Amino acid sequence: MENYTNDNTARRYKAHVSTLGTTQIHLRNPYIIAWWSAAFPGFGHLLLSKYLRGFVLFIWEVIINVNANLNLAMIYSFQGEIEMAKEILDTRWLLIYIPVYFFGIWDSYRTTIDMNKVYLLAEREEHSFNTFSIGALEINYLDKRDPVMSVIWSLFVPGLGELYIHRIVTAFFVIIWVVLFSYFSHGLEAISLLFLGNVQEATSVLKPEWFLFFPSIYGFSVFDSYINTVENNKLFEKEQRKYLKENYQSSTFQILKGQKVK
């Protein structure tokens, strides 16, 4: 009897369903993954489900960025105040930033190419994998979800789209950092003052060096939840097709090329 759990009886697996989420490998564009690493170090690796590497690079980016005043310098440069941007940059932190930043881009690109090759081999092997996981704290299983709903929830609060498709690890990480960015940037306080018409006060309380992290984390959450919803749906359909074929299709059934099946 064929084993439906990932017990290392196969050389490669396409997916693994656990209580913390559904992890799968599929074909990805290495340039897109590298672009996300350039937008924010760690995001490219998180898209590849390389969580530990992604967490390290993400936290490193936040710490170095804030201490080097990189976001503030970017704001001044956007305003044309180049001299002010140069003055506030702390080179003690900035020089550490550059090599690791490029490493993140290069490593995510290289890893994507490797994982694409692994996927093609795993697809050829087509070994069964577990599709249902139940534990004391959670239940997870393969099913179909709506990609549009993933986008909508991610737009409300980054991380909710990942919760919707049961990417618990990514969702937990993203939500924690959204809370931290909101707190240190005084973003919600500024929005409240803006609704009250206090534009000057809203601008003064806002901390732009923290607030500038929001576009990246919003964009990542929307993209990650949408792509993974689509790929999870494909995985569900492939697994369902394989199960029905093995258990219900007659061994003598043949599809003849160029003829309609009645």
C-alpha cells in the first residue's frame, strides 16, 4: 500500500502539509524573487518558504536601516535635499548594509533556479505526499481558496491573507512586524489626526523612517497570499486528479489520440 506521508521514502516531494501550513515547491521566476529581495531583504526567501534565512535577512534589514538612517536619507533625496541626505547617513552602519543586501538578491536568485530544478524532478517522480494534518492546536488540509479574498484580507492588514490560506509561520511573522511598524511610526495616530483635520499635527507625529516600511510589507503580503492561493489550488487539483485516477479509473481505460471519449 502506498504511503501518503512524507517519511523520506521518496527522493523528493512536491509538498508537505503540516499544522503550521502547506509548504510546496513550484516553478517560479528567479527575476521576480530577486526583485522582492531587492525591494526588502528576506522577502524573496520567504516567498521560497526559506523561513529562517528570510527572517534573518528581514530583521537585519530593519536594524541596519533604522540605525543607518537609510529611510530618512531616501526621503531627503526624494525632496532634492541631497546634502542633508548625505549628512544624516551613518556610514558605520551603512557599509555593513551593502554586501548583505546584494547577498540576499544573489542567494534568492540562485536558490530559485535550484528549486525549479528540484520541482521538475519531483514532478517526474510524482510521489504521494500527506494532504491532511491534525494536531492538538491546529488542523490543516488541502482545499481550494479564493485568491481575490486573499488579496482583500491582505489589504486590510498584512498577514491576514496568509492566515486565510493557513500560512501560519509567515502570517505570524508579518503581523508582528506590522504591529511594530505601526507603533514606532505612530501611523495610526497620524491617520486619526488626519481624519480630524489636524494635518500639521499628523505630519509632526509621524516617524517616516518607520512608516516607509509599510509599502514593502503591504506589497509582499498581497503578492505572497495571492500567489500561494493560486499554487495551493493547483496542488489540490493535481492531488485530487491523481487520487481519482489511482482509485477509481479502470486499468484498461485509454484515451485515444484524435478520438472523442463517449
